[in-house]
Amino acid sequence: MEFAYRTDIGQKRPNNEDYVGLFTNRGQAMLAIVADGMGGHQGGDVASEMAVSHIATPLKTPPPPTSPSWCGGWSSSCNRKTA
């Protein structure tokens, strides 16, 4: 399977603060994550990269999640770490 992604800085900002991650674990489970940077806020680019990296951690380390239900709790955890 092939993937492609594209982001746009919009019309108000000089740089793109969005971050995209495509991940496949050993079990061939795949996850695509798009984090929308916080345009106009200091460190929005760093926060979006941290969010993607943190959310993908369970996919990169065994044992992989066995159900989509992990996503809700893990995204809340990510939000606390990047806030």
C-alpha cells in the first residue's frame, strides 16, 4: 500500500507547523497521524511533532495494541504531555 500526504501553511503564517507520521509495526498494523500545528502560538511546530511521536509509541514497541480502543486513552495522555 502506498501513502501520500500534503499540508498547507495557509495564508496567514510564514511556516508550516503541521506534522504527519506514517507508521507500520512488526505486525503490519498501520497508523497515519496528522497533527495540526497551533498557528500563531510559540512552539506549535514542536508540539505537533511531539504529539505524533508520542501517539505512535505503542505501534513502535511490542506488544502492539490489539484494539482501536487504545487510541482514546493514548491521545488524552499525549495531550497532557504536550500541554
